[in-house]
Amino acid sequence: MTTEPSRAIEVERKYDVDTDTPLPVWTAIPGVTEITSGELRVLDARYFDTADAALSRAGVALRRRTGGPDEGWHVKGPREGDGRLELGWPLGDGDDLPDPVATAIARWTTEPLSPLARIENDRTAYLLTGPAGVIAEFVDDRVRATDLRQNVQREWREWEMELGPAAPEDAAGRETFFTAVEMAIFAAGGRHSASGSKLARALGF
């Protein structure tokens, strides 16, 4: 396995939505000229942490996910401003934690890890594009989560809007974009997410 991970700054906003809520209408989003048809992705992720939740307490998430274009091992770092640094490695040959991933999380812990949660997600992804490329990705997620330490299962539906490589680079431009996005989302029946992440919600936070 390569020791050099992929790197991406994840800037996204999340929204709670009812099971039967219709999708938003994206007719007034600045810069968007085309929206792709939905691509179904069947995702299955297992999250890991120490017995005393050292990673969670540091604001870090470690997962192994199959399905989708970025399947593999992922480390999401603590939130900084409006985004999080996400590191990614290929799945490798087995389920054991690869050495490069262990090295990456060593700044937070070197203690043994055990399964924390399983999150299965039927995701439909849409790209919002403009003349310069992908401005953002909108996903409609139908989630089934299991808290593996408490043996509690939860299900919900949520939406996410994540900025892409052609998104506005300045804070004002990003705020204008998200303001238009939220007008469409709230008009459809969505609302601000009550939880900071899928993992937190899977664990009841």
C-alpha cells in the first residue's frame, strides 16, 4: 500500500430531511449551469476508536469504507474553520489497519483500536457544475447505522452539499452559494442538521 495519502479539504453542510421529502429545485444557484442525473452509491463504512474514545475526543474519525469512487481507509482530522482535512488510502488486501494509516493517527493515539460503529448508506449523488467544472456535489443519503458498542440501530435520511474544485474560493462567494442552496433546501422541507456527523448520530449525539 502506498504510504502517501490523498488529501482533500472537505467543506460541506448537512441537512436533516424526512423520508418522503422531495428533492430541492436548483434553478437559482449562482454559477450552476447543469446538474447531473443521480448516481447511486452503496456505501458500507466501519469506524474505529480506542476504548476511551481518544480519536472522537480529538475530533478525529477513522473509517474503512467500501463502495463509491473514494472507497478505502479515511482519516478525517479536527474541524478547522469551515472545513476538515480528509486523508485517504486504498483498501489494501485485508481488514487490518494498514501501517501508513496507523502512522497518520499516531499523533492522537497509539492504543489498540476496536470497532465503534457501522454505517450503511444508500447514497444518490448529483454534481452541480458550471463553466469551470464541478462547483459542488449534492448527496441524498438514506442511512442505517449501528452503534457496535451499545448494540443500538438507528435510521435516518439526510442531505449534504460539499464544495467541489470549481467552487468560489473566497468566503463571501461561498456564503452566497450556500445561502442560495439553503433557500432551495428549506423550500423543499429540509432543515439544519441536528448532529455534526453521521458517526455522532450513529452514537446518539
